[in-house]
Amino acid sequence: PWRVATLPVVGRVLIATREIRPWEAVLVDTALVTAPDDSPVCVGCLGEVSGAVVCVRCKWPVCKEKCQDEEAHQEECQIFQRNNIVPLIEHFRHNHWLYTALAVLRVLLVKIKNTEGWKKVEHLMDHWDEREKDNQVAEAVKRMCFFFQKKCQLE
């Protein structure tokens, strides 16, 4: 019921090739990566956290003890533990930049763990031509690179 097209500025999009009925499933997919935005959440299930329970290895907040063993958390847990990277959170309802870094890290780890998945990541559009003009975005990218290379000791 759709085709892939490329639109200027937007990039690749899906365009309906016929009338689509309300609630008709037109695409079924699974997530390549599950990741937080910039809010403190459980590193296992992305649920709400209070800080009362933390991963015994890396000390990042989890909502319940079993979440520390979720597959999605294992690689990053080793990196955070090895480099003593723990978010200092004063208010769990406020944003924290380490959760944005965690999201980026999870995508980067796809390159190591899932070569077929990484091919999909490489086909995503970054819109860098527009974003690099924003000084805040450019500075954030620089800081992320520093964080991953120096603090996480990743190449």
C-alpha cells in the first residue's frame, strides 16, 4: 500500500499508493534499538525510576532488580562500570544529558553486535547539512564525541 520516495529536505519517506482505511495496518516493524530520550528512566525497561534501586554493577537507576539483567543493558553496563560513569540525578523528573548519551551509545553498539542492523543505521538520514548550522547541535556533537572517546574509552 506504499512506496519509498525521496523528498527534498525531508529525505526518504513512505508514500501511500492507494487509499488507506482507518486503523489499517500498513507497516509492521520491530525496533533495532530501544533507548531513552533525555529523561532518567530504567536502563532495563525504560520505565519510571525513583533512584531507590540501582544496577549492582554500574549503579545506574533501574525500576526493579531484574531490569539490570536485561540484554539491552549489558554492553553499556560494562562500559559504565569500567569507567565509573554514573549519572548524578537530583530530580528524576528533570532531563539528564547522560540519558541522551546512552541512547547514542546503544545505536553505536549495534555496529559491534549486529552487522545487518548496522547497515540499516547507515541508511538513516542524519540531516547534518541543516543541523551543523546550529551551534548548539555542533557543540553537543563535539561533547558527545569527547565523552565516548575520553570518558568511555571507545574508538
